[in-house]
Amino acid sequence: MTAMPGGSQEVAVQCRGLTKSFGAGEARVPALRGLDLDIGYGEMVMLVGPSGCGKTTLISIIAAVLDHDAGLCRVLGQDLKTLTAADKVLLRRKAVGFVFQAFNLIPTLTLADNVSVPLLLNGVGRTVARRRAAEILERLGLGTRAEALPSELSGGQQQRVAIARALVHSPRIVVCDEPTSALDARTGDTVLHLLREVALQENRALVIVTHDNRILKYADRIIEMSDGVITQSAAGQPAVADARSNLP
Ligand SMILES: Nc1ncnc2c1ncn2[C@@H]1O[C@H](COP(=O)(O)OP(=O)(O)OP(=O)(O)O)[C@@H](O)[C@H]1O
């Protein structure tokens, strides 16, 4: 079992003996092989490891977009195996923000409309939704582009829109797959500051898959995976913890 730093009893995510395979018979590929993990509220965890070790599979299960085979995955106190498909839709809609590697923006909608979608799905009125979308786009440096279409943006700008959309409805759990892959160092810092602020101030849990060593300094915990299990879990650096209290 992977212990929580400080031994906290209250966890946002609890995985025990989690397994997941793709395919069947000779083509079967085991992606998770009995993984144990706890993630606390207010914690920002970074998942690292070689390509194919199961990082995306793990965050997809935590975000309730992919079903696991066996073991326990409890998210916000709910055992995912006990949830119906409709329950999972609700959990995702209300409580999960997902930044996909491929951004997954809707090409025919403006940035403001893309970012408004999670709010509209949660019953927020259009005017309020668009105002909140504009606010978060502003914080991510895209305030003047709110009426642009995704195709008019660079990859880095699209990535920031995807991050805005994942945060706009204040989800308790945020999972991000390579959220800085298309960003330069400065923009990556802006995004990580925002994600940290979100994790700390709103007491949410953030899980970030990354190959970007530049952003590891923002993590509370760095978890290394290999071949479908966790091989190492290390606390973040104290020097960075100091810097966190000076967020812009
Ligand atoms: N939909 C799928 N169908 C078949 N195999 C899959 C599928 N998704 C993942 N896999 C396999 O499961 C294993 C874990 O994949 P996963 O994408 O979780 O790894 P990863 O650590 O996120 O890799 P990367 O860093 O390259 O994104 C790999 O062997 C991958 O080929």
C-alpha cells in the first residue's frame, strides 16, 4: 500500500489492487497489474514513468471514463464498481475535470462556448456560464480570444482552453494528461500556478501525467510507475513548498 504523507485518513482517491487489461487472448495487454494508491484532498500528484507503463489508463479509471477489471477504485468516497453508467456520467459531469492529451475541443464552438460546456451541462444559465468562461480564459491569458474558434489558435493556446474547460465547473478531482506538452516554459509556469492554486485553495485533488521535468517542482508528490504498478512515491521538495505560498 502507498501511504499518504502525514497518514491522513480522508482521501479523494483510493486504489487497491487495481487491474486493467486491453484486448483478449494472445492479444491481451495488461496495463495495470495490481496498483495501490491514495490521493488526498488538496494534493497535487504527478505521475511519471516510461511510455506504456499505464499512466493514462490509471487517470482514465480515476476520472470514471474507463472501467477497471478488478480491485478497488474509490473516488470521492464512491466505489466505482458500484456505480451505474448513469451514475458515472453524473460523477464526471459534476466532480471531474479532465485535460485530455488531444485537447478534445469542439471545433465548431468558440473558446467561450467550449469552456462553457461543463457549466451548461450542470444547469448553469448561459449568461453566467459565459461570464465564468471569460474569467478563466482571462486568467489563462486568452481573454481577447474568447470568440475565436479552436482552429484559429496555436497548439499551446488550445491546450490552455482545454485546461480552462477542465477547471471552470470547480470539480473536486482534476486529471491532466500531459497538460504542458504544447506550452513554452513561461506559459507552463502560468498553467501550473493556476492548477496549484486550484488544488490548494479549493481542496481538490489533482493528478497530472507528465514527461515534462520542468513542472515536477510543483508536485506535492511524484509517483513513478513502471509496467502497471507504482515503483516509487516521493514527497515534493521543501524549497518549492515555500515558493507555493507566493503564488501570483
Ligand atoms: N485502448 C487500448 N487498446 C489496447 N491497448 C491499450 C489501449 N490503451 C492503452 N493500451 C495499452 O496499455 C498499456 C498502457 O498504456 P497507457 O496509455 O496507459 O500508458 P502511458 O504510460 O500513459 O503511456 P504514454 O506515456 O505513452 O502516454 C500500453 O501497453 C498500451 O499500449
